[in-house]
Amino acid sequence: MTKRIQSAPAKRAIIIGMDGASMELVKNMIDWGHTPNMAKLVQTGVYRPMIGVFPTLTPPGWTALSTGSWPGTHKVMDFNIRAVGDRLDKTVWGINTGLCQSEYLWNLVERVGRKPILVKWEMSWPPTVTTGIQVEGTGPGVSNHHQVAGYHLFVAGKWAARPIGGQRDPETLDPSALQKVQHIDPVTIEPVENGAWDAMPDSAEPVQEVELTIQPLARGREDVMPSAYSKGESSDSSRRVPKPFYGLIYASGDNGYDRVRIYRSRSGDDSVADLGVGEWSEWWLDTFEIDGAAVEGYVRMKLVTLTKTADAFELFVPQIWPREGYTVPETIATTIDTEIGSFLQNPARDALGQMDDDTYFELLDYHHQRLADVATYLAKNNDWDVLMVESHAPDYASHFFLSQADEISGAAPETIHRCREGLRRTYESVDRMIGQLMEQADEETVILVCSDHGGTPNQFRAVDIEEVLEETGFIVKDGNGAIDWTRTRAVNVGLVHIFINLAGREPNGIVAPEDYESTQRELIAALHTYKDAETGRYPFTLAVTRADAEMFNLHGDLVGDVVYALRPEFDGAHGKQLPSVSFGIGGQHSTFILSGAGVRQGVALQRQVRVVDVTPTLCYLLGLPMPNNVEGGVVYEALEDPNWHLALL
């Protein structure tokens, strides 16, 4: 078994991931004074806008960063990956380590007898750690296997959402916000019936009652979330037994209704919380029935709105997280439960635009504090060589706040201000987490802050590739809006791939093999000449054949017959833009900040850094071998002594 070379520049590494954080925006946040801990790492280390993967997307990006290999090699191409041999509208969900064909950094660390700790590290589930420690790691927001229930937003009366406006990124790009579900939980406030309660709070006004029913497994991806409980057997709602709570709305003084007391049953002795406007309850442990089994999860509530006349009511319940089942080894969950407290994987990103911003950021701060607390506790009480912690919050901000945080969006000044504040609060929260993690570093530790891709503001309406293919005659639909496979020559799969409906390869193929190359040329010409009707501009920055897509490090059967990219002004936050884009206050360059043992100080790197260079560089600093299938190289420009290993000869 190969051990770490003892004279290597660094003994340990702390790796902090920020999904969707462009180096452009991170540098702005540093320059604007919002992120003092990241500023310190830049001053004491090196940084550079880093070239990421294409498409600029979470699954291929984090997998490339964690393995040192490109998507064509590791095979985790997208959120939605072509299901080879099946119909072209069938895909495979990409958040799955079982798809990866390359060795992860944490498995390499284990292979040489060292210890990794992963805390919510993106794209690491199902877990592959065997001797290390892992806490969660399933993906963005609602894309998880463990939550007992997603958020609940109980509203009544004169309640209104808080949208930001503008076009939303689709779920294919932003699965952290489900868009085909009801986003609120309407309730009715009614007078208390005589005899319904054996005791009630003292009130200057007649006490009113509201029933608050928690729906287990609500607001999560049906294809991934239930596996911990149902083993994927069914999505039938009969598996989930609703659990009611009861609120008594009362007036504690002479100024109208101002409080709600929450009960598990209609008994005055069964209260779990008593809340005024703006107040959070403590977390309490409760039991929910899923698939006939009792599942314990932590519950918390906040009274957001209650008017004096009770004609407007809003109560928020964040994600309900279980006590167990989300760690390796399983005993780590018990340790977290007893020594730290309830974990929280999703700070209600999927409720942004419905809930108020303050409530979201209160949860986000709790989420980041909990990540830092868990990582700190595990690092202090276990041997470790690599500590990896990830926040998805910058990507949540990219899809919601960054979209209209720049004047190029054309948004109203008050919207731009709200969005800028959302970005500031997001990065300040992440930076506080980074500061706590930095305390675990000594003079033999190297610290990396990195991201998988970036994010840009919106300008024009995002191009819908399916509409383009339909408009140009490649997709033909029947009277019900379904694809007519007998007349469709090409369809889009995932974000940037277009597959030809090729006879002999596809189950419904109609394009003859001898027409394959001419169809490729026709597709490319159609995209290059496509003009946006509203702006008169050409939105496609390039379109290439599968063979030419190798220059994007895409190759193999999972790559489209034609691969395309959009100009940033015609995309959403990220995805279809090239990884070299800078646009407005953001961009698609990934973040690369490296500081600590063996690293130069205060240097803005001039030579190119790529996302696949991250793992090789860390391995070189730590004196570790390279992972299997590695394609990246060492960022020698970042090192104090690029030739330190020669002293061993």
C-alpha cells in the first residue's frame, strides 16, 4: 500500500466547494468587502478564474473536479443523460456515483491508507467511502434521498408571494426548485368550536383555530428521495400518512391577534411551540409514518405573518430531516444527533419567491453553521487527511438573485437592489462558514476554495432548444403536443446534446445511416443561422459534430450527434454557455483559490487553470499518487517549490 510521502509540502487539505460560484462574482464580493475570509485566502495564496466543463453544470463539473478527469472519461455528463438503446426521450438521472468511470479523490485517499471526511460534498452519493466518514452528499436542494418532508408554507387570507419576476430556469437546469408542484399550503382559519379543546390560551379576542398538516415526502424528487424509506417501490401518496398539527391563534394583549400556539392534538397539554410574529420555535423531534414505518424527523416552525384581525396568516416549516440514514458509517448520524443537533440539507431554496427573503437567510445561516459545526466536530474527534465541505447556496443565488442583479437585466431599480442584497447575504453566509473551517488548518494544511461552474445574470429570453428544433422542422409533434417519432429527425437530450433519430440505432429511428452526416450539417446550419425574433440577434455561439465535440472533452455514445452552445445573454444562470464566458457581474469561470502549505502567497495566476487540475494539484501537494483515469495536471505556477519531489532523488 502506497503511503503519503512524508516530506510533501502539505500534510492535510481542507477543500471547500461553492456550487455555481463564478470567480468573477467571488472576486467582486471580495473587492466589495463582503467576504473577508476569502479575501484573506487570496492575500495569503493564489487565485485564478478556472476553466470548467461543458456543459457548465453540476454533475459533470463536480465529478471532473473530484476525479481529475473530463466528462467524456468519467461519463457523468448531465443531470439528464441519454439512456443508450432506449427511446431518445428517456434519460438517466445523473446524480449517481455508480455512473462514474473514474476514481474519486476520497477513494484515492482511502486506497493509500489515509482518511477523508466528506460533509455534504456534491455528487458523492450513493457513498463510495469505505474507511472514511461521509455526511450526506446527494446534490442540490430537493434532489436528495433522505428528507422526511420538504418545506411547508401554510398561508391564509390576504397573503401574497414575493416573486422576483423574469424568466425561470427550467428544472432540467435547476432541479433545486421543483416547478410542477404547489408551492404553498393553503389553510383556513376558523372559530374554535365549543368543546373542541379542553384548554386554550388566555386571549383578549375569540381564539381561532388553524390545522397545519405535514405531508411526508412532500416537495422532493419522486425518483430519488423516497429510496431510504420505500426502496423506490411506488410514488403512491398512500405511503405517506399526513400528520396534523393544530394552531390556536390568540391575542395576548389588547392590540389584536399576535400569537399562535402549536399543538400535536386538540389538547391544551400537548403544546410544542408558542410563537409571536417573526419568532422561530426550537427544533423538536417528531414521528411520521412512511410505508408503514415510523420515521423520526426534526420539526421547526416560524410565524412569519399574522395581522391584528387574523385576515392574513403565514407560518413556515423548513425541511424535516431524519435522525439517521444519511451518513457513513451510520453511527455518525447518531453522533451528530447527540453532540451537535439536527442536520439541515436544504435551506428552503425551493421556496424562494414564495417565502420572505429574511426567513430564507435565517435558514441559510443555520444551514452553513450546521455544516461548519459538523465538519469541525468530526475533524477534532477523528483522524483525517482530507476534509471536504460543500455549499450549494451560491447556485441557489445564481438562479434566483443573480438573474436580475445586474442592470443589463432591465429590471426595476428596487428589484436590482433586492437581488444585490440577496447575493451579498449569500456570500457573507458562505464566508462565515469558510472562516470557521479555516480554524482547523495549521501550517501543514493547504486550503482550497473552489466551484464547479459559474453563473451569469439574465438579459434576453432564454432560448428553448426544443422550440428551435420544432420551428426548424427537426421535431414534429402530433395534435396532442407529443413528439411524432415517425416524422421527427432529431431531438434534444440533456442541456447541450442533439441526437439524430437514426435508423438502426434508435428504437424509432427514421434517418437513414447514409443521411447521417448531411443531417448533422443541416442541424448545424440551422442553429448557426437561427435568429431570435425579439432581438434580431443570433443566439448560438457554436454548433459542432460529435467528433468535433472532443475539443470540449466530450466523446463517446453519450455525446450528441450535434453539440451546441448559447451566448450568455440567451441562457439562464449557467449550463449552455461556454466555461470561458464573463458577463455582467458574473461569469462561467469556476472559482480557484488555493492557500496554505506549499502555496505561493498573494499571486494572481497568469497561466490557465482547469477544473481537472484541482485533484492532481492537491495530490502533488499532499505527496499522494494520482487517481485512476486522471487527465488533469499540476498547477505548478501555484506552488512555492514545483520541484520539491526532486530533493528525494
